Amino acid sequence: MIYLYANIVKSEFCSEQCKDILILYGSPKEYGTTGRLLKSFLGYLPFDFNMTFINSYEKNIKPCTACDYCHNHEKCKLDDFELISNSINNADVIIVATPVYFLSFPAPLKAIVDRMQVYWSARFLQNQYPPIKKSKKGILLACSGADNYDGINIIEKQCRQFFSVINTKFSGTITWTGTDFDKIGSDSIKHAKKMAVELFSDD
Ligand SMILES: Cc1cc2nc3c(=O)[nH]c(=O)nc-3n(C[C@H](O)[C@H](O)[C@H](O)COP(=O)(O)O)c2cc1C
């Protein structure tokens, strides 16, 4: 069911209660620590889902140029954001899966995050509340080389901020820290599987 190489895949046996999941993927590696943590998490979700997988390194989304077009228009002037904005509109769950790079997102994922400015403008300059009708759950999966939460805490703060402008309730962070030393991550993988069930227990 999980094809991390695909752009848009549908679960073969999806029921009518399927959830739409959007994955914003920040690692240049498909099967590095981030990919492995994500795969474990997805494998234990207690529902069927359609998945849109946005590999930020393949999509090459342009960074925000602060042209201010979105101050007076409902969309971004740059035309490379449509797949992402359609997927955000439809999603029930948004998963940001990323490694920490210099205490932040890797650059291609940060470009995607900055393009959320179009929703910030809709919310705060054009008084559209919420700028996206469908509410969602947002989850962060993050890996760091260091055996501490310095980078992950910063990324979590950034996620909370952009989730809030896309009508997404921050629902939890799943981590694999110390990947410089722990290449297997058994405890993190186990935790990801447990969280997959717990995070949706009230749905
Ligand atoms: C350019 C670069 C910057 C990084 N910066 C940090 C950092 O600031 N803090 C940290 O804990 N790990 C940092 N790391 C380590 C990665 O977060 C870690 O190796 C992670 O597990 C990589 O995930 P991946 O296997 O999915 O690519 C950095 C790695 C790279 C390549």
C-alpha cells in the first residue's frame, strides 16, 4: 500500500471512509531515517487512506518572492503550487516528514512552507476565516543527527505556525533523534507504530 516513490497513489482496497493524507517529504533520501520512520507510521494507521506524496526534492517548488500578489488575489502568482494547494484543500491529515538541517527544514521543504504565505494573506489580509474550509490533523515526523530536541523543537514551532493558517490542528510529533549514533532506531520505529494508533484513537 505504501509507495514512497509515487507522487499520487491510491490504496487498492480503500473503503468509503478513506482519509486523504498529504505527505510533505523533506529528505533527499527515500529510504533514510525519515523514510523508514514514515513507512512504519503509515503501515500502522488504523484506517484506509489515499496518499499524496510530495517529495520536495523532486518538486522543486520555487521559494516565495514576496511579490505581494497574494495580498489582493486568491492565489499565488507562481504557477507551480497547484498540486500542493489542491492536496492541502482535500486533505484530512497532513504529515510533515523531514530531517533537521541546521536546526530547520531542508531548503526545498522550507520553500514549500514559505509558499503557505498565500493562506496567511487570505486569512489576515483578505479576512477569509478559515482560508481553507476543511479542517485537518497535522503531524510532524522528524529525524535529527544529534541526540537532543534542539532542532526538532524549532521545526515543531514552525509547523504549528503554518498548520494554524491552513486550518490544521497540530496533533503530535514523532521523532528519531541521535541518528548519527543510532542507525537502527528500533525504539523510534516502535514508538511511531504506537503513535499511529494513538493519534487517531478519538476519530
Ligand atoms: C546539511 C545537513 C544539516 C544537518 N543539520 C543538523 C542539525 O542542525 N541538527 C541535527 O541534529 N542534525 C543535523 N543533520 C543530521 C540529519 O538531521 C540526520 O542525519 C537525519 O537523520 C537525516 O535524515 P535522512 O536519513 O532522512 O536524510 C544535518 C544533516 C545534513 C546533511
